[in-house]
Amino acid sequence: MGQGKSGWLGALRTFFVVLVAASFASGCGTPRVLAPRQPPSRRMPVVQMPAEPPAQGHGRVVIDVVDGPMDVSARTVESFAGAGSGPPRSGPLCRTPCAVDLPLGRYKLYLSGLRSDPSRGDAVDLDVHPGLNVLRRASGKYETPEYMPTLPIVLIVGGGVGVVGGGATLATGNGAAGAILMGLGLALSLGGAIAWPRRAEQQQGRSTFWNEPPQPIPAAEAQPAPAPAPIFDSSLAPPASGAPTGTDNAPEASDESTRTPEP
């Protein structure tokens, strides 16, 4: 009876030791941090621009995500909460790629993936300057593992049954069969613990941003346009009735200038 009890306890102790060791080996559920994304190229995205220029005190912002459309929400960030400043404003902005006009200042943009890919999500700081502000983002992600995976559960349960059965077999005095059952049970339990997708994956996104200041209006364009030229040239118009012509005012030829000198 004492040998049977010690065999059971030894089998259970070995089983739990294997599970704990496998949990530590697989990271104990901490997220696995992947290498950051590569910044997108500095290329202007194809987007429909507003017809009117930005209002006074506003800047035009073009937002693009290289992975596909994402919903964008914005929240104002105040550098100093003075007495005259209001509470931060937030709300949905657009779906990328998009172009919007925002008041000058600092913003926090929240990018959320669509229902087809809920693992994608990101947050970006943005400073809106006068002119055209272009933000291209390679979004980050956080993928959570499956909560109840089928295969690892089957392996762990089967391994536990094998370990307990091996311990019981050892207690009956059949050492070879008990050792084989315990070995198979431990192997199955170890495989199930390693295969359990308990580790989430986290990846940081990267951005490419540039600003094109507004172009100053040249002085020639700022001056009023000259009056249009007349359609008809007045010098080619016929003279009015009774008006002297150019031949009326011409001096008459002198007789002396036309007289032939006498020999």
C-alpha cells in the first residue's frame, strides 16, 4: 500500500513539474515582442482633396495606412492647460486614405482595424502645421491567442491520464509497463504545454511624416489685374462727319517750288 501511494504521488509530482517547466519555457503568457515595422516610403497617397483651401488657422492633413483602410479617431492634446483653454476634444475623423482640415495644434490619432482584421490597432502623435501635412503609417498590432485551443487541451489531458495510469501500474509492481505509460504521458503533456498558444504577439508601428508649407503668393499675382484691352482700335475708326481729315491740314505746295526756272 505504501509503494502504491508513493507511486501515485511521484507520478503526479512529475506531471506538475513538467507542466510548470513547459510554462516557463514558453514564456509564462508574456507577449512576444516582434521587430518594429519598417517606415513607409515618402510617397504621396492617392486621395481626394477638398475643393476649398484650408481656413485661416487650419492645416490640411493626409492620412494613409500601408496595410489598408483603418478608422481614425482624433483627440486634441493641450501642451498647457491654462485658464482659457477648454477640455480636450475627441471624435471620429475619417477612414484611410483620407484628407481632412484640422486646426493647428497637437493631436493623438487612434487607428483601429476593420472587422476583417481586429488585431490591428495603433496610436500616433501628430503636429498639424500650416500647409499640407502627410502622415503615412505602417500600423502596429497586438494579436491575442486563442482562449481554449483544442489540440493542446487534448494533449495535456491525454498526458495526464497516461502519467496517472503509469503511476498506478507501477504501484501494482509492473515496472516496465508503468514506466512506458508515464513516459508517454509526460511527452504528451509537454507537447500540449508547448503548443498552447498562450503568448500574444506585439509589434510596434512606424510612421513617415512630412510637411509642405503654404506657398507665398507672388507680388505680381497679388496686384490687381490690368484693364482689358479694347476690342476695336480707335485709330482705325472712320472720321466723324465734318471732322477735318489729315489731308485738310496739310500745307499747300508753293508755286515757286513747282515753277521751272527760266534759262
